[in-house]
Amino acid sequence: MPAIEVGRVCVKTAGREAGEKCVIVDVIDEKFVEVVGVSVKNRRCNIQHLEPVDQVIEIKSEDPEEIKKDLEALE
């Protein structure tokens, strides 16, 4: 399983955003990370609700809009 790290692209597996791609922007602790995605709000997320994929993007700025553009460029 790919590592949980900043820049890791994940697919949400739970909640109303299940199935949506997102990127980890911050690791809060061993249970929670902060994620943002094209159709995923910038919020805290339980690591158990994420399925990491093999893609990693470089987080160049704190701006969620910039991160969303980088994620869209992958698809």
C-alpha cells in the first residue's frame, strides 16, 4: 500500500465524497490528514476513509485552487 504522505493522491472511500480523488495537503496525526480535491472540500479526513493510489503530486503552494489544478492535470 502506498504511503500516507503530503502530495499523495487518494480516492475517498467513505462519506458523501466517496469515489472522488483528492490530495493529502497535511498530515495532522496518525489518524487524520487534511485533503483537498476538485470536488472534495478542503477538510480533515480519517486515513481509514482514504485509498491511496500510486500517484504523487508536488504541493507547490498552500492555495487549494492551485492544488486542484495540479490534480486535474493528472486526470
